[in-house]
Amino acid sequence: MEKESGRDMLGNELLKFFTIQNLRAESGEISTETIKNYLKPIKLFCEMNRITINWKIISKRIKKGNRYSSDRAPSPDEIRALLSYTDRRVKPIVLIMISCGMRVSSWAYLKWGHIIPKIGKDVVIAAKIKIFNTKTNRYYDSYITPESYQAIKEYMDFRESFGEKIT
């Protein structure tokens, strides 16, 4: 019987490891996209240490997932339901997120100064909003509707009326 080489043994162990990760993804414990995050550092380690592995075989055995999010735009009825809440903070949040596609994680970086109204014929026609993308760690510009701007302005004016310093 032929003795298994260290390289073959490592390849087999990696196949076992990724089979376990595939099972975890099937059970919902992890995302299929997470499996790739395990592959990258292992592959880099092997390459940096000149360990040759047949990555094609291993990659083909890794469960593939959807590269897009399962997010969807809310229906008009869902929007109405969200806007029916009496908490005055909800309306501007909902309207801004819907009008520019902003994600929840970006709210922590938003400042009042990042929202600039665009005025045409003495009326707000839109507002430019500077949004921080937490995945790329960069700001990008988007626009919100006049209704969204009005809702956030009313909320900020309300906070300011109680002495809060708005930035």
C-alpha cells in the first residue's frame, strides 16, 4: 500500500474541513459566502509557504451561494404600516432609507451636515446625502426625496427646540 504524501494528506483534510463547513451552511449555522472566508487565509498560508495544493478540486467541493443579498424593497402597504407609527423618529428613518437605499449600518456615521437640500424655484426639489458605506469604508453621495428631507428637517428642528446642539 502506497503511503500518502503530506501534500495529499493536507488536501484530504481540507476537503473534510470544507465538507463540514458545507453542512454548517446547509443547516443555516453559517452563510455559504462565509465558507469562502475560510478558504482565503488557508490558501494564502499555503502559497506563502510554497505548499502546492490542487485548489481546483477543493474549490469545486465548496458550496456556492448567492452573491446578492436577499433584500427587497418594501411594498407600499409595508411602507404605510411603518409610517403609521407614532414615534416621530420612525418617519424620517423610513423615508430616507427608502428614497436612497441607505443601509442601517450607515446611520451611525450620518450627521445633519451630510444632508444638503437642493433648491429650485424656492422649493426643495431633493437633498444630497453623504452616506458611509461600511463595507468599503468610504463615503458616497446619494439623493433623497423632498418628503424625506422635510421629515428629517422637522425632526432635527424638534430636537433643536429642546436645546440639543445639532451637527
